[in-house]
Amino acid sequence: MQSVKLFNHQLNCQTLYQNLLVDNFNAGIRAQKLNILFRVLNGALFGIENIAVVWLGALLVLDGGFSVGMLFAFIAYKQQFGSRIISFIEKGIEFRMLGLHTERVADIALTEPEAEEMAESFNVGSARVSIEVRNLSFRYAESEPFVLKHVDLTIEEGEVVAIVGPSGCGKTTCLR
């Protein structure tokens, strides 16, 4: 987040995140629609099929082609077969959902890394560059003590500076 704020990309990141959130939400809606459609079609198809089998079986029993025991056995086998087919179709839907999740992860994993800007791309000419801080003071709240107070610092071009100190003394705050 610190890098995003330093380069003032909050709005870009927020827009990107919101677009991804909308895409995720839409994918969830599509998945729910598929699930509802499957359940409706499944219920209608197997309901009609059950009525047709019982009706045809009853006709065969009345005509003497089937005994009542054979009809019950046939219906039991048919229900077992139907439950296996439903399970097979549900696994197909689960694989489709897995594909959707994989696509979402692939968007992140296969995204090209951002190009790194090289230091040579900044042309400052022959001017000498330095960093100068004058009278820097900082505290996290009005009631808190100062973490940094009246800090003056000058770093000339080519100079190497190390900021050291115990935890909480303001090293990172100074760099920020």
C-alpha cells in the first residue's frame, strides 16, 4: 500500500479492484444460474421419466407381461441407474466450477510483471542531486510524544547513509 500511495495510484488500484470484484460477482451469479437451471431440468426430466416408467409398468402388469415383483425390481434398478447419472452430471458441473476458479487464478498467475524502470531513464542532466530535510518533526497523534523532532539531514549525491537505532525510534517514519 505504501508504494501505491507514493506513486499516487490509489484510484487506479481501486478501479482495478472494483472491476475484479464485479467480475467475481458476475461469475458467482452465472454459477448460481447454472445450478438452478440444472436442478429445475433435473427435477422435471426425472419426474416425467418416473411417471412414464410407472405408467408403462402398470400397463405391462395389467396385460400380464410383468409381475408386480418384476415391476418393483425394475423401478429399483432404474432409481439406482438414475442416481448414478445424477451423480455423474453433478461431477461435470463441479469440474466446470473448477474451471471457473482456475480462470480466476490464471488471471493473476499469468499476468505479465510490470516493467521495471531503470535509473538511467531519469535524465537530470549535469545537475548535482541531493536530499535535504530541515526541521522535520512527526508524531502520530496530538497526545503522543514526538517520534522525530527537529531533524536536519542532508545527503549528497553518491553518499551512502545508514539510519540505525532501536525499534520504534523513527527510522521508517523518517524514510517515509
